[in-house]
Amino acid sequence: MHKDLLRLARSERTVRPHLAACLAAAVAAGVLVLVQAELLAGVLSGRFAVAVLLPLALVVAARGLLGWGRGVFAGRTATALKSALRRRLLSRFQEPDTAGSQRSGELVTLAGRGLDALDAYLTGYLPAVAVAGVIPIAVVVRLFVADLETAVIVLLTLPLIPIFGALVGWTTRAVTQQQWEALTRLGGHFLDVVRGLPTLRAFGRARHQASVIQQVAAAHRTATMRTLRVAFLSSLVLELVASLSLALVAVPVGLRLLSGSLDLHTALLVLLLAPEAYIPLRAMGTTFHAAMEGVAAADQAFSLITPTIARDHAQVREQPADLPKPARNHAQIRIQAPGLRISGRDHAPPEIRFEGVTVRYPGREENALDAVTLRISPGERVAIVGPSGAGKSTLLHALLGFVTPSEGRVLIDGADLSGLDRDEWRRRLAFVPQRPHLFAATVAANISLGSDASPDEVRTAAAAAQAAEFVEALPYGYETELGERGANLSAGQRQRVALARAFCRPSAEVLLLDEPTARLDGRSEAAVVEATRRLSEGRTSIIVAHRPAMIELADRVVRLHDHAQRGAA
Amino acid sequence: MTGMATESGTPLRLLAPGMPRRLILATLAGAAADLAGIALIAAAAWMITRAAEQPPLAALSVAIVAVRAFATTRGIFRYGERLSGHDVALRAQAGTRERLYQALVPTGPLPRRGADLLSRMVDDTDAVQDLLVRCLLPALAALLAGTAAVVLTAFILPFAALLLALGLLVAGVALPAGTAAAARRWSARIAPARAELAARVADLVHGAADLAAYGARDQALSAGMDADARLAKLERGQSRVNAAALGLGVLVQGLTVVAVVLAARSADLDGVATAVLALTSLVSFEPVLPLGAAGERFAGVLAALRRLREIGATPPAVAEPGDPLTLPETPPTVEIEDLVVRHGDREPALNGVSMRLAPGDRVAIVGPSGAGKSTLLAALMRTVDFESGNIRIDGVDIRRYASDDVRARITGLTQDPYVFQATLRDNLRLAGPESSDEDLAHAVRQARLDGWTDRTGWDTTLGEDGRTVSGGQLQRLALARALLFDPQVLLLDEPAEAVDEETADALLADLLDATRGRTTVLVTHRLRGLEQVDEIIVLEGGRVVQRGPHDALVATPGYYRDLWESEVLTRR
């Protein structure tokens, strides 16, 4: 049983009633099996009239109905719980993961297909557990009333199933755990080879690898079968206990019938009821393995979710898109350069100061940014240069509030950034990251990201970013749907769409650009530099740059040194 | 070509020779287990009802033995079935994977963002396992057991056997067919919803920085949850269908038993026969009822097999000659003449490119991204076919040689090199299986990778997708491979990509040293040191726009001079 998952299921209002209905239907169907056995035994022994077949048919119909209900509510439980988990998972990255942890790929897989592994747990295992908790007891109670001797046999053999199950599981755990790693490695080999096929082809190893695949597959099979031989033992034991117990019940019953000490009705009832005591336990066992994958998925999900709860506000705030511009509430704003104010803005470009700012990402030995002190005047254009790994991007991330300095502070017009409302501060920024993400949406939606710009404003922004020409050449112009990560655009075009995004924020006073011309050819570069020049007018601009044309744009060049002496590349 | 034809003629056969025998064994074990279960109840029912008539004990002894025997053997047969079934399934899966791989070898480069596609494809080979273990074996075993139950019933009361057969057919054939059809219909609707959710999720996670900076996060999150809600609605619909199948199965089982009892009563059968009939009918549904779920899985399995078959039928990237010539051992002269290469029905990636590579010549290819540089290398490596023009090796049409043979002579560092989940040594060795440790060390030094190998050691396993390898290290590892392989014509596709500038300059300088006197085609963005190569070709939009030595190109206005000036400016 997964504690976190069950707690979530209980606390979510969208899940709880469905789960309860599903479990109730499963248990009720189990109880009806007992009623069915009662009626059938009565008819077969001749105690009840043939007319009893009608209520029997009704019981059967009710079981069918309950089975249907169980499935429907199980489906509702599963989808509702997956949605709840998905919402929590996606809220997890409230702030971008600038440390570049590898968990983002994990999150994408998990929040996508990964959670489907929960289906088997929720729709199969949980109801089976509920039935196993109720029905065997009900059967034993009924048997006690009908025939004490049988009841005792069932009562004594019933615990053997969990006991043997645990015993076999306990002795095989060491074996399987040991083999699990090898199995995973062997199983992953094929994917590895297929992914590397172009490389193999280039070195003439592609054909040779076919025989390796065969060998590895054979090794995989041998190892798997070794594991399975042991793993299936537990189900063998379950099956043996169940069927031998039935024999153990049936033979003495037959002998007692012979001596006349038992009537036929009771005997038939016992024969029909006794297997029903074992079936729920076996059903639980068979759904167990599939359910364990769900448990693994749930573990993974909760390990991703939990840090947020500890960290900061994880709840999702619904934000209307047409939020009114925030009222001015910065008492400490000093308007230093009135000439720089642009209509439609709430603030003039601020003065930005870094005071001994050090950033260290968790789990890293070196500082990503090491005691940087820097003052940027309002309206100034600053180019940040330096070798890779010197912390150029981290400097921008600190300013964006993506990372919090471990030492020192960032001051905005004299106010500590950590004390400012982060969302409000970011509304004053326009940021173009090194590799801007283009969303699987229309070009227009990509440009107007986070704003409610009109189509005209989008077009103006695109033109200013030198993007209008190629966007209009796309099959549906601004309404063209971009593929995953903007797959149908070239690197330079993607960069210019991201610049258009910045242009689409006329209220922004501070422009943050992270190597906007990396990987561009000469002509694209010239276009982007020109766009950047226009965009930076009247704004404070901090540009991480490495190409001369971009550096020339700046009023001042700040060189960051590689304090940490990290290796190249 | 002939070899190709037979391979694609039987794309991805399911069962290797020798498999049917194992499959039959597994099926028999499963049927025996099912039958033992039915026989156990039937024998117990007979024994009890007969005992109630109080015959001499001897009359029951056979039944008592039978009850005990069936009780013991059922579990053992089941164990045997599960083991042999999984063995068959794993063999089938291994065979499918190997044939899939064989089918992939001659196909061209896979789509750029093909990583997910590949995982999906590998998952599809699991479908074969499911087909056998979860669909075929249980269905066959249920068929045998069901038939046996019907035959047994027929001896007692033919009409009851008819009723039972009818019930079993509905539960074992009609219901699974229904769930399979429903699953097919629903998955056609669910797949796009799932893809949309995946796209939204990927946007949320990978675009987190952009969303946060632009305050668009909540909007994107609610778009993601909307996609989730749409998917959930469809999934609920699907679960309703499956639930209905589940309920119907129970209903059919119960009603069949009722009908059989009714038939037995109206035929005036005695208590013993009626009990045996009723209980046999009841229990004979046990192997049949799980087939509803199997039908659902079956639809997915069929779709997976269809996808695999399509891959098997993919035409090879280049047409192989029926009677390939043998390539000369001596370093060749390669001539490219008016080469036109087109990917699909787009604009030509290369549009009339000509060049000549004499032994020892070094040519650099320069141009913006998308100019056709990598396509030119792919054409030389015969991983892509050309539409018109020609490539000649020592005057002979390159298409007269087997592509494998061409790649043994003309190859090197390709786009998107891959790091295998293996040791550093094995990752290098694939380019030189016979190389000594000294050869490896030499190649590593030339690629300036020795600092890294000293730190991490030769026997460190490199991670999945190069997780423990940085972009620069990956590039240099690929370069080391190319140098180790030492082809007659060395191709280098942006060897200094993803390496910081200082290292890139040093790396290129070393490279130009190492390739002196060696036929080399170098695709590069960095121009420093290119005065050493014999010819520089500037590509733009698939055409040669400039060509000549470094000094001449720097003297003429154009792309090359712009790039050179920008590079000189950055050098401080």
C-alpha cells in the first residue's frame, strides 16, 4: 500500500467518492458471490425449488451491474488521481530549474505517460485488496455457521497464503534484487544500440552489432528466466495451497456424507464457498506485480513533488490574462533619468547593483558566480563577456530571481531583490535566454507570450525583431503552429521569434539577453544585432555576448573571470 | 540488392524456427492447468452428490484420488505454463529486436528529434511478448479447456453442452472482439489527446525559464491541465467500455449456469449429474473471462506490430548495387560533379555542387546552418542517395560499390555522435576493434581528450545519452574515434562544435597538424588555421557561392570575409 498515494486519494475531493464507490462495488459484488453460492447450493441439493433460479438470475445480474460500476468508478478514480498528481508535478517547477538538474526529463516522462502506470494499481490492486480484506472473513463466518469442521480447515489454511507468499518473497528478494540491475542493463542495451546506429554505421560496425544484440538478448533471457523460476514459485505456492485446501475440505465432506453425518445442501454450500475464501487472496497476488510499477511511479512522483511543499508556495494561482497594470508601490524608486521614461511604463529603468554576489548550485563544489560586484546605471548598455563557465548566465538568472545568492545581494534602486515581489519585478524585465524555448503553439502565441498583445502589436514586434519576413513566408503566417520546440524554424529564426517576444513587452525597462547570436550565420547575426540595438533604446540592457558586433553595441564591457578554474568545455 | 529483397520480403517475422514447438508446449501446460481446475470441481461435485446417495466407499475412491490429483497438478501445470510461456515470449522478443535492427541498418538517418520515436519503437518490440503471454497463450489454453468442458457436458446432456458452448463463445469470442474493437476506436481518439498533453508538459518543463520571465506560467499550467482534462474524459470513456465488458462477462457466466441447471431439471437429470453440470459450467468460465482484457491489449499489440512492419518495409536509404565492385586499396581520388540531393520533396539540400579531392587534399566546407554541409558529407558516406550528378571514386561511379565498403574508406566524425552505455575504452574501440591501448591513447591525445581520460579512467561506464559526458567531451570522443578509425578519406563535421573558443582553436590547430598529408573534408564554423587547407568551399542554400584558398577568400567581399572579420574581432 502506498501511504502518500492513499493520503492524496483521501484528501482530494475529486478522487475520494469515486474510490469509495469503486471499493464498495467490489466488496458488494464479492458478497453477492456468497449469496449466489447459497442459492445454487439450495437448488442443486433440491432444498429450494427450481423457481429459486429466478432470484439466482437476479443476483447474477446484480453482480454484472456491480462489476460494471466497479470498472467505471475505478476509471474515474484513476483519471482524477492522475490529474491531481499531474497538477502537483507541473506546479513543482514553479521556478525554472537553472541548476540544470537531470530531473526535468524525468518530469516530462512522468507527467506524460509515466503516471499511466498507476492505472494497474488503482483499478486492479486497490479493489482486490479491499475484497481480500472482507470476503475471506465473510466466507469463514458463513462456514462456521454451516459446518464447523470445514471452517476450521479453511481458517487454518487461509493464513498459509500470506505466510508462504511472504516467505517466498523474502527468500527471493535477495536474488531478484541482485539480478534486477543486470536485467535493466541488458534490457536497455537494445535501445542504446538503436540510438547509436548512425555512429555504428559510420565505423562499419552496424552489421557486426546484430550478433551482439543476439548474444545480449540470449543473456537477458537466461537471466530473466532464472529470476522468473524463483519469482513464479510464490504463485505456485498460492495455487497449491488454494487447491489442496479445497481437496482437504471436499474429501472429508464426502466421507461424512457417506456416513450420513452431513446433509447435501451444506456439503454443496461448503464446496462452493470454500474456493471463494482463497480467490480474493490470489487475485490480490496476481495484480500485485503490475501494481508495483504503479508504486514505483508514485514514489517517483512524490519524490519530485515533496521538495516544493517544503520550499515555497506550491499552490497554483489562477491569474487573469488581462490583469491591470500594478499600481505603483515602490516608495524607494528614485527617478534618476526622467528622459528615459517611456509612456505606458510604470517605472523608469532602475539602477541595478550587485554587491558581492555569490551563487552556488546545490550539489556543486564550485561557485557558479563568485563575489561579483557591479553597478549598472539606468539606461546603460552593458556587455558581459568571459569564458564559458564564468557565470555569465548565472548573473542574469540571479537578476531574474531564478537563483538566490548564497552570499551578497542584488539591489534594484537600492531595494534588495529578495524583498521585492518576484512576479512584479519580472514584469519590468524582458529576457531572451541562450536557447529560447518555442512552444508548441502558433507563432503569434509564441510572440505574445504572457501578454495580451493584439495581432497588430505582435506584427510590429516581429518586424522590429527582423522576424516579420520569414514569419509571413510561413504557410499560415502568424497563425502557423510551430512543431515541438519550434522544430520547423532555423536557429536564427527561433532567436528572432524570442527577440520579438521581448519587443512585445513595451513596458519592460530592463533587457536581459543571453548570447543572442550564438550559432547564427553572419546575416542572421546582423539582423539580430540590429534588432537588439533598437530594443535596447531607452532601456537598461545587460547582454551576455561573445561576438564582436554584439559587444560593440554596448556602452561598457564587463569581463567575468573564471574564478573556479573549471576545466574547459 | 538480392539480400535486401529477401529481408524486406518477410518483414519482421514473428516466430523463429523451433518456436512453434515451445509455444505448443506452453499452450498444453496452460490448457492442462485450466482443465485440472475444471476437473477438480467436477470431480468434487460428483463425489459429494454421489456420497449423499450413500454408496459403498469403494464407489468414491476414484473420485477422491482424482480430487487430490487435480488439486496438486493444477498449480504445477500453471507454473510450467508461466515459465515456458515467458521463455517463448522472450525468445520471440529477441528475434523481433534482431530483425528490427537488421531492418534499420540500411535505412537512412532517422528524424532529428527521433529519440522518443526510437524508445517507442523499442517498446513496440515488447508487444510481441504481450501478444504471446497475454493474448495468444491464454486464448489457446482457454479454447482447449473450454472445448474439453463442452465435450464433458455433452456426455451428460447434449442440450446443456450447447448452452455452455454458447455462453463460452459469447464470453470468450464476442466480448474480447468487442473490447478489441473498442480499444482500437478509443486509442485512435486518445492518442492525439495524449500527444497534446505531452507537448504541453514538455513546454511547461523545458520552457520554464521563458514562462517565468514572461509571467506566463499560470496560463501555460492551465493549458496543460485543460489538455489533461480532455485526456481524462476520453480515458473515462474507455474505462466505461471495459467496465461494461467486465460486467457482461459475469452476467453471461451466471446466466449460463442458470440455463444449464434449468435444462438439467427439465431433462429430469438426477442430482449428481445436475451438480456436475452446474459446477463444470461455472468453473469453465474461469479461463475464458480474462480474455476480455486480453482483447483490449490485443488491439494495442496489433498497432505495435503494424508499426514494426512499416519499419521493416521502409526502403533503404541508398540503393545497393546487385553486383558490387571491390574498392581499390590505394588512397582514392574522389570527384563530385553537379551533385543534387533532395530530402523528401523539399527544396534540394544540395543543388549542383562539384569538387575534387585528390589523395592528400584537404578541403574545408564553410557556410551558415542549413547550407547543405552535412548533406554533402552524408552523400560521400552513402547514407543518403543523390538525385542527379555523380560522385566518382577513382573514376568509378560510387553507386557501383556497396555502401558499407564506401564507408570503410570515407567516414569520420558525423553529426550528432553518440556515446554508448559502455566504458570509455569500448566507446573508442568500436572505431578500431583491433587497436592496441597505445593506439587508443594516441587518438585520445590527438583529440585533446587525454586530460579527461586521466581523470575518469578508461573503464568508467559512460552514462545513458552521454549524461556523464559534456558536449565538448562528446565531440572530442567522436573525434578520437574518427582518428582511430583512420579512413582513407577523413570527414569531420564541425569537430569544434560545443567546445569553448580557446579549446576550439587549439583543437583545430591540432587537427590540421594531424591531418597533414591525409585526404580530409572539414566542415567548420571557425576559420582560424584554414590558411593551411588546399581549398575552402563556401556553401549557401545548397550551392557553392565561393571557393578558393583562405587568402583569396579573405580578399573578396562575401560570407567568408564577414565571418573571418567577426572572428578576428573576438580574438583578444
